Amino acid sequence: MSETRIIDACNTYCPGPLMELITYMKQAKVGDTLELLSTDSGTADDVPEWINKVGHEMVSSEKIGEVWHIKVRKSK
Amino acid sequence: MSSQIDIVCISGTREKLQMAAMIASVAAATGDEVTVFFSMNALTYFIKGHTEDPPTEGEFGEMLTKKGVPPFKQLFQQASELGDAKLLPCSMAMDLLEITENELDSEFGPPTGLTKFLSGTEGGQLLTF
């Protein structure tokens, strides 16, 4: 079964949220979804860039209030 | 596409160590081949048990400390653990500091001379902090 895991990286700055995502991505299984919460606006640009380069899947990215919710799926 | 990034860390100030660590961690975690060569004032911050914060160059360095920015040592550690970045101490700096490999943080690789470091940097991007 694939799981969804929320990673709360609010109130830290670049590259903190990205590094947290990468840490959890390493531990996740293929097919798992990770939702990264971040208040650092650079994260919203950096995560899709990283996902694209490394070859995972972007699911969604939206800003709710002050917090970015970025969902990605591990695909390999 | 991955590339090769070589970083020379010589300054022992908060801002420079931070920027070098940010680039090293992001590049390494993205699959780039990263080597960081530490010498001069930068190396002392990686001696085991060294907890003193480096001096800041200006206002920005103070902000790095006050706000929740990931500490540079943690970022270098992540560069090594998540992206296999090589963290190499300069053998000349180690001689001057009179320290051995065992006295440095465990992520550090073997003492490295300039000739060896430079022969490995051929064709890569070299950044100096």
C-alpha cells in the first residue's frame, strides 16, 4: 500500500525544506506521496526543479494562507 | 544532467560557510558530483567538539543565526549523507593545526593535498568561499 506522509518544514529557510523532503524521499517507497509544508517561497520553485531533475512526479503545489503545500510522488 | 562542482572553503565566517554549505547540499542531493576542499580558517570549525559559532561579516550573518536557517554543519553533513559529497581537509592546514584525520568530524574524508584536489577538479566548476 502506498502512503501519504506530511512533512512540516514551516519556519525554516532554504535549503531546509528541500533537504527535509529529500531525506524523507530516500526513506519512502515507490508510489508513496509526500506533502511538504513550507513557508519559504523559494521552496515552491526549487522542489519542482529538483523533482524534474531527479525524476520523481509532481502531484500538486498550492499556497494556502502563508503555507505552501507541495505534493510529490516517489516514482523510482 | 548531473555535473561536477568543486568548492574551496577557506573563510571562517558565517556567511561564507553558509553559502558554501547551501550549494554543496543542494547540488549533492540533486545528483551532482560534489567535492568540498576545506583549508585556512574554514577548517577549524570541523574539528570534533568545536561548537563556537564563526564570526559574522555583517548584519546578514546575525540574521542567519537568529532566524531558523539550517546550520552550515548540518548542511555539509546532509551533502555527504544524502548526496555522497566528498568533504576533504587540506593536508597543509592539518599540519599547521597539528591535527589528525580522527580529530575531524566523521563525514570528512582523508587529508588531501592540492595536487590531488586539483587533478580531480579538472573539467568541473570551481567555486571559492
